[in-house]
Amino acid sequence: MAPRRSRTTARDRSRRVLSQNFLADPAAVVRMLRAARPGPDDLLLEVGAGDGRLTRPLAARCGRLIAYEVDPAVLPGLTAACATLPQVRIRPADFLAAEPPAEPFAVVGNIPWSLTAAVVRWCLAAPGLRSATLLTQLAYARKRAGDHGRWSRLTVLTWPEHHWRLAGRVPRAAFRPVPAVDGGILRIERRPEPLLSPAALPAYRRMVELGFGGVGGSLAASLRIAHPRRRVEGALRAARLDPDIPVGLVWPEQWLVVFRLLHAVEPGAARIRPGYSAPRPARRGRRTPPPAAP
């Protein structure tokens, strides 16, 4: 029997290399628009504009839009789709190599899933970023937003300045070609006022890195490397945390309580939202929702 020939085309291989899964469902486009909430005066940067399926409705709701697309095969279609939209500027360039605008801006995009971590890092490092609405793999979005009741190191590290949430789910059938998994809409918003003062942020990040490092065998043991035992025990009690709790189950709000108490020797260095009280720990096998974000 003759070997079966592969029907994979050069275009198929290119899409895999570029990690392209274009939105084909109008309902998914509407879901992205609702999550992004662009305003009439906003400057938007779109990552991976593709054929313009999301570009056109975004442009109708914002002041200016810069659409980044590196695939030369889709650029003619994108250019034609935006030909009557003077507020859209198409950049046939790598978004990750772009300099962030000096003015406030937002990022929106059905991003290449293989570049998710890099796009998120770019957004977090941009001083003028107000929000990022990114269509990622569902598992990534849920992990970063604490949707499983577990929190990632990156989310906790950036929580004083950025709020993370899962803003929606997009089924795999909404994409062409159809990927192996569903998509999730990850919304990252820069807080108008950080939960900690700039002077306190380095110490907070060191504490979180120490806790996630697991060098002491438990959260309490890790924190005792840098802080007195009695102060650590008191801080964990105040945050209603078991000393042996897995570090990923500690809510960002609880990290802030622990930080405030461990650094109480510097009044005003750690500033927690007025009226905040630490949440009660969830019962085993049941997830208790965290306090509402500010």
C-alpha cells in the first residue's frame, strides 16, 4: 500500500509557526469588545490583527488604533478591510519589538498563543498601559486570574499595581483553524492608585519571591528566613492562613495583609485599602470567592 500523502499546505505550516487561530464567530468578537470596553478617545494597540475581523469593530469604538500584523499573507486583506478607516494605522511589524506609546493606551488582541507570556510581559512593563484584553488559551487565563482557586507568582507579584480577571470564555469552534483547546479572555487593568506605595513595592516583591521559592519547606518557614518567627506567626494568623498552606492557594489580598504586618516597623510604607479584612480560608473541596477587587 502506498504511503498516505499529507494534505498539509505551506499556508498550514505558516499558521502553525505563527500560532495563528483567527476568530470566525461574530459572537466571540462581541465578547471581546465587551471585555475591552474601548472609549471614543482611546488609543488602542491591536496585537495580531489578522484579517481585521476584530480591527474594524474596535476602530468604530475608539479614537485611534494601531494594528500590528507580521504575516505578509494576510496584510493585503487587512489593508483592504481598513481602507475606509482613517483612524487605523497598520504596522507590518513585530508588536514585541515596538516601543510603547508615551501617552496612555490599551492593548487588545487575539494574540498568538505561543507568544502569550512575552506579550503579557511587554504589557506589564509599559508605563502608559491602562489595560490589556487578551484572548489566550483558557488554561493560561484561568491560572493568571485565580479561577481555579490557585494564584500564580506573576499575578501575586503584580497585584498591587494590576488587577487580573477572567473576562470570558471562547469555545475552540469559534476559531479557524480550530485549535485543540478553548480560549479565555484575560483582562489586565492597571490600578488608578496602587495598593502599595512605590517605596514599598521592592520589599513586597522580595517577600513574594521568598514565599514562592519554597526554600523553607512551607510558607511560614520560608518567611522566617527573613523575618522573626513571632512576627511571621502573627501575620499568618491575622491573614487567616495555615502555616502549611500551599503557597499557590494564598490570595493576593492575603499577601498584602501579611506584608503590612511583617513591615509594620515602617508606618505608611504599606498601604492597604481602608476597611479591608482578611478573607476566611476556604473549606476543603469548596472554593470561596475572594473579596471584591478594588
